[in-house]
Amino acid sequence: MQRALLAVLAHPDDESYGPGGTLARYAAEGVQVHVAIATDGAAGTAAKGYEAVQAELAPHRSKELERAAAVLGVTLHRLGYRDSGMPGNPANDHPQAFIQADEQTATGQVVRLIREIRPQVVMTHDETGGYFHPDHIMCWKITTAAFLAAGRADQYPDKGPAPFQPQRLYYTAFSNRWLKVIITLMRLRGQDPTRVGRNQDIDFTRLGLPPGKIHAYIDYRKYWDVKARASAEHGSQGGGAGFSRLLPSFFQKLLFGVETFQRAYPPVPDGFREKDFFS
């Protein structure tokens, strides 16, 4: 049987900055990897050096996304919504913003993809969206609902071919163990861990899961360079630059060469660990 994976993610760049190593690994191993991006990224802020594209940010990010998907070796799909911002952002009031979308309609789009692609594995953001971005949380809502509905003939009968039930559902997630160390170091340096990021709207103290709730550990060190190249295609969003680039490549791979996930279905007890979505 052909193995297939569907990842439903919020923004152009989430596929590379997030589980890009995992996506690249499975694509290279012969899995049919599909990535559905929900929004156009229009509410973002162009990185330094890309100010000229701010007025046409959505089409620019669309091209970046296409190039990144090609690097990762995945098939790209779009749900076609407008980007939303963090809570309080005026972009959230736009009638075409993802968080303004009818959840049943949006869920139906994912149901259709599941029935067409027939993936054994589905992946999306977790219920916190990683950092409480409303678009990420919306992806979690509609993908979880679609996962549960896609195999039922009485649900969304007009969407796609015959019902199909995937075997596993995963959420992108990371342990708060390292984050606690970072928070302590920030406070020692007089920095505020509750106001982080380009727009100072991310609260590190609310992020991450206890280690026992991280279930899947996907080693992608062999595909480290693929993820880096895909991330670099998103120049208008910084190209994946971060503090880790201050470290030697071999040390980066040692520390960050494993992507982690929470297994939502079938449920597993705290402390469960696996190294392969398809095992």
C-alpha cells in the first residue's frame, strides 16, 4: 500500500519552519506527502530587506511557498483563506480572514482532501497553535473535526469520493523543558519572556507541553539541509534565521535535529514514545 501523509498548516512558511524536516524525510523515503496551507499570509510583516513587497505580500509569499514545497518534495494544496493576525490585530476583522470562516465549510475542505489523498497519517497544529496564533488554532479545530468525519458516510456526503478514515492524527508540539531554561536565562538578563518575537506578542511562559505528553520523535538530521533550504526560500519572513544559526552546524543537528509531536489518535498514555509515524 502506498503510504501517504497530509499536513494541514496555517501559513506560508509553517511547512518549513515547523515540521519541515519530518516532511522532507518522509517525502525522500517514498511517502506521498501533501501539505495544505490555509491562508495567504497577507497579515504578516515583511522582514528587513523585503519592505518593498509589503504591499503585495500575499502573492510574494505564495511564490516563496511554492519554491519551499518543491525543495521539501511535497504536493501543495491551498484552502484559500486570508491571513489573520494575533489577538487584537485589525486583520482579524476582515470578512475573508481565516478565523471569520464558517468552521463547517472549512472542515469540509479538509474532509475532501482526506478522501481524495487517503492518507494513513494526518498532521496539524495543536490546540494552542504552538504560540496561540488564531489561525493555527483554527487549523487544529477543522483538521481534528475532519479527521473524525472523513470516514463517516453520513458526514459531508458531497465532499470528495468515498469516505476514508486515516489511522493516525498528530499535532505539532514541543517540550517545555528547554523553554524553562531559556525563560530563566532571559530573566537573568533582564529580558521579559512574556513579550517575545518581532511584534512582542508571544509569551514564552505559556508555550510548550510537559515532556510526557510528547509522543513522537522524528529524527530528520539526514535531511537537515533540505529543511534549511526550504526555510531559506521564505526570505520575506526571515528565511528561518534564528539564534541557532550562531551555533556550529553539527551542534545544531545534535540539539535540534529531531522534531516532536503529540499523538492525538489513537490516544496513548503519557510517557509513550515512538520514532516513526508509520510504525
